[in-house]
Amino acid sequence: MRSRQMTIDLYELTMADSYLRRGKNGQATFELFVRPPLPNRRFMIAAGIDSALEYLQNLKFSDEELAYLETLGVFSREFVTYLRDFHFSGDVWAVAEGELVFPGEPLLVVRAPRIEAQIVETLLLNVVNFHTLIASKAARVRLAAGFDASLADFSPRRDHGPEAALLVAYASYLAGFDGTSNVAAGLHYGIPVIGTMAHAYVMSFDSELEAFRAFAADHPAPVLLIDTYETLRGAERALLVARELREQGRSLAGVRIDSGDLPTLTRRVRALFDEAGFPEVRIFISGDLDEYRIQAFLAAGGAAQGYGVGTRLGTSYDLPALGGVYKLVQDEGGPRFKRSPGKRTLPGRKQVWRQRGAGYIADELALADEERRGRPLLRRRMRAGAVSEAAEDLAAVRRRVLQELRSLPEDLRVIAQEPRPSYPLRLSPELGGLVARLERASD
């Protein structure tokens, strides 16, 4: 994508120009968080943090970009000159990539000269909101499917552009998927690529059996799509191919069903292969799946070992956007907060402290200089504009997320559509006291 650094809302630049003219470029602290409540979500998986830090470290403007800004006729010459030598020089605290988080908690804290902190708002929100949105959706799909099932991202053809498809593959793998159909994601991120066959392949041969035999001959681990015509007849033909492969010392990896009464069909296909002595053949299903449909499929007695999840993952169908915001919380004048109805913010730079025990998570939001019980979630990740803590390997992040999901308290595992879920988050006495003092002072 060209000019990623120009992913800036115009008002950020016009404000920055005014800040510069009026000498208001002192240290300011902004926090990025998701507003509560968050419909249909009991938790989130923070993602995109490492990508956001990389953006900040490399941020600069080219001559071409500065020339374009001059053509707009709204910026002072002084401001364009300022941007010519611009780089981010601030400090950043952030949660770890893949951290379990809740609405209202800062995911990323920026302290920098006001202009620097202001003009990075849009790109930071774009990156963290989308990655976190998809990772959180994928984590719910993993919980619904269970930890023994195979999960594949099948979303690229329905995602909102090629770059989004790459990010969906990354975020879903981070959150516990096993791979993606997106070859570009395999190249860029080292994510395992997964694929079967399409109905067009079967229809390209004179018979379904001929198509199955050809694909099995040409593919080392064939998975046959058996619902092009009539699923149970397709299963019988796939079983014939499985017998032929066994005679050759090979095996049929699986069959895929993409339509029909999936619980009933998968039970009957499972019985067919088991009774014939092929329990190793896996059943893979697809077709507008998400956590709700997988949960319903299993409740109806469906028998599948793998799921291809596409449109409803890549678009986060039940919650297509996060209400992530980036707000000023402190500057040279002290703590700042917003009192707008329904959009209140909390003043001062903050830390999140997590207590965890058998079957519970309790988070406390405190001021940054407080010492509270538990584990602090926000760590310094950038110092003076340079990344101070290297990004963790993606596979390691995925292992940590899966461990987190396996140990989730039961109330957070619930997959349900609910308008206003509650979150285990409270304010520390000092933060609560600061809010009360500032409210009294502003009355």
C-alpha cells in the first residue's frame, strides 16, 4: 500500500499546524482503548500492536507527500517545513500482542510532543482496531469448535481488499486458527496454507469419480469435495478412492462438505467411513460458518474434525467494527478528561493490573504511578522513538493465546449474542478519587 504514513485524517494535520503556530507542542499522553459496552463480546484479543510500533518507528514524509500537502492550500509554510524532518520521538506503553483485554482498558499509550502524538491517531486506530476485531472473532470460533478441531481461514474472496485478507490471515492464526487458504499470507507471515478443491474441478470431468481419482493421483494429501451433486453418493465414490489409495500405500486425508443439512450429512458420512474401516479420513465442513453456527452444528450432533471459516470471519459479521478511540488523557496542564454524555473518558496515564485465580479474572484500572496487586499489562515498548522490546515470534504468540483460551473462566467462554455484556474491570481508589476531584472542579 502506498503512502501508509499518509493515512491521516485531515483534521489531525490542521490541528497540528495550529499547535505549531501557537507553541502548543509540549508533552502529551494519549490512550487507545475500545469503548464499552461491546456487543456480543465478553473479551478481546489485542492484535496489531507490533505493526503499530513498526509504523511509529519508521514514520517520515517523502518530498512527494509534502508537495501534495502544499497543494491543499491549508497549511503554513512553517508546518510543511516542520514535517520535512519529522520523525516520532515519543515513548509507548502497550499490552503484548495477543493479550486478553477488555473494553475500557488502554491497549496502547503514547507520550510524545503533542503534534507527534496527534497525527498518528488514525493509523494507530486503523491498525489496532482491525487486527483486534478479527483476532477476537477468531478466538470465539476456536472456543466454539474446541481445541482438537482444525480451523482454516477461507475468507480472502470476501474480505475488504487484498491487504485486509492478509491481516485477517495473520490475526486469525494468532488467535488459534491452524492456517489459511491465502497463499500470500503463507509467503509474508509463514502461516501454514490449507486448501482442498472447488466444485469447478469436479464439474470439469465427465464424472465425479473421475475427478476424485485425478485429484487423488495428483495431490499428496487429497481432500475431496463431495457435495457437488449428491453428498452421500459423493461420499461413496470418495470411499472407493480411499480403498484404491490404500492399495497403493497411500491414504485419503479427508472429505469436505459445503452445503446441505450438515449435522445429518456429517453423521452419515462419518458412519460410512468408520464402518468401512477408514476412521482416519477426516470430515471438513465449510459454508458461511462462524462461532454461532459451529456451536449449533455441534449441538445438533454434527461430526466434523475441521472447519473452513470465511465471510463471517473476515468481515466479523456480527460485529463489523470496534469502537476503538484514541484520547488525550494528560498534558503539561495535568490530567485531561472528556465529559460528553456516553463518551466520557478517564483522566491521567494509566496501568492495568490483572489478578487471576482458579476460575476468575479481575482487572483494575489504576494511575500509572500506582502499585497495585497482580500483573501489569502495559509494558514500555518504545523509548525516544525506537522500539525497545522486539516483536515476539508469531508462532509463539499463537501458542500463548491458545493457552490463554484454554484457561478462560467459564463465564468468558460463553458464545452468545448479548447487547451489553459485563466486564471484570474496576477503578483503583486513586483513579476514582481523581475523577471525582476533576468533576467537582469543572462544575
